[in-house]
Amino acid sequence: AAVFAEERYSARLAENNAAGALVLTVRATDADWGQNARVRYRLSEGRVRGAPLSSYVSVRAETG
């Protein structure tokens, strides 16, 4: 299984950040070999004030 570099990640954001601003970087590794060691990232969909979380933030699947 993939293992994250940190047990827990958190970030504080200034209000009204510019679109595309970096918020947080996470890192995970997998001890498998080749394709099986590939790690992809995604957010679990949730809602913020009735809007999908994905309308506020996004994740680069390949880099976290």
C-alpha cells in the first residue's frame, strides 16, 4: 500500500487566493516495482456551502 510522507497534512489559506494558487503539496510512495509503484492522487468529493469541493480546489493526480 502507498505510504504518505506525513501522517497528517494541513494548510491555512488566505481569503481570496488567486485561481491556480498552490495550497498544499502531499507526497506518498509505494514500495512495489514498476507500474505497481505508481501513486495517483484525488480528492474525496465533498460539499462546501452546498457546492462541490472540486469547484474550490483541484489535485494534480500525478504529483499530489
